[in-house]
Amino acid sequence: MKYEQVWKAVDKLAKINGLSPSGLAKKAGLDATTFNKSKRVRPDGKKRWPSLDSLNKIIEVCNISFDEFFALANQGDEEKTAHSIPYIECSRLLTGEKTIYADFQKNKWQNIRFPDGHDNLYALDINTDKFSPFYRNGTLLILSQGSEIRRNDRIAVFLNNNDIVIREFVRRTATTLELKDILSAEKSSVNVKDIRVVHRIVWASQ
């Protein structure tokens, strides 16, 4: 990555999470001035790169992979391009509307504007009380279809019976997906043969 790309990715990651660069730094446990414009150039005028440690911290706290961070660096400016991603209401998936649910063919879904127009992302509107109190009615989730899922990632498990389970990922065995409740940390498992797809939650509007 080039110098300008790295800093652009930092700024875009902050914006996607509804934060300023300073707010992103604080969220990651860094000094609030870590990503300030004034810190991007040394007193002698030379370019100052963000440290690898600070980048690792914001990538971890925002629950994205390095590949996704790299993708942000290589995208055009959202002010110049109106990015959009597919959007669906949770209640429509729960009722099993086959025309929009089967294999997640999203060509008939609506679209909403989102700063990162990555092809693997889509928006899920939680318009039900099923996932309260953690994800309340009115929460918007951004999910990724193609991301690697790691321990403690928050995921949505879409079942063959049209039910949806939202938990934290623990591990996968040959026959089960082991999960953990987001609030209580209670463990549970789902039989792999009952699962349609598993997608990672990368952002929530809470």
C-alpha cells in the first residue's frame, strides 16, 4: 500500500463506523491524536506512516480482516461514487420468501447507500424483536458473505428452516457449529446439516 492509500483506509474505516479518526483511535484504545492530520507529517516535512500496531488495533476493534482494510485503501472516494449495497428486511427472510432467499440471490433486493460498496456486503434490517435486547428492532446490520470467520466474530447463521441465529463464533467441528450467546456467553451448537449459510456481521448501527 502507498502512504496515501493507508491513510485513506483509516479515514474510510472511521467513517463506516460513524466515527472521526480521533474517535476511531479512542475506540481502539489508542491516544486520541494518533490519526490526526497533524500526525501524518513529521516536523521535518517527511511523511509519517501509522504504526503496524495501531493498524492492527483498529482492524481488530472494527472486526474486519486485513484484506477488507486493504480493499478500503483501493476504493474510490465515496463522495465521488455513490456506493450502494443490497438491502433486505429480516422479517422477509424469516418468512422464507424463496424468490429472495434461495442461495441469497440479491438481484431482486432493494439497495441502500453505504460508504463501502464491496460486492460481498449486504444490509439486514432487524425489523423484529427476535434478537432483543442486543440487536433491537430498528438496528441495521452490515454482513459479509465472503469474509473469513474467526473465533469471537459475530455471525448470522441462516438455517434451512428459514430461522436465523445470531451468536458469536466459537469453532466448527465436522458436524456442528459451536456458538456463544453475545450477552450471557452461554454455549450452544447447531448441526452443520441444518445450516444454509453463515455470514459475518461487520457493522451494526447501534
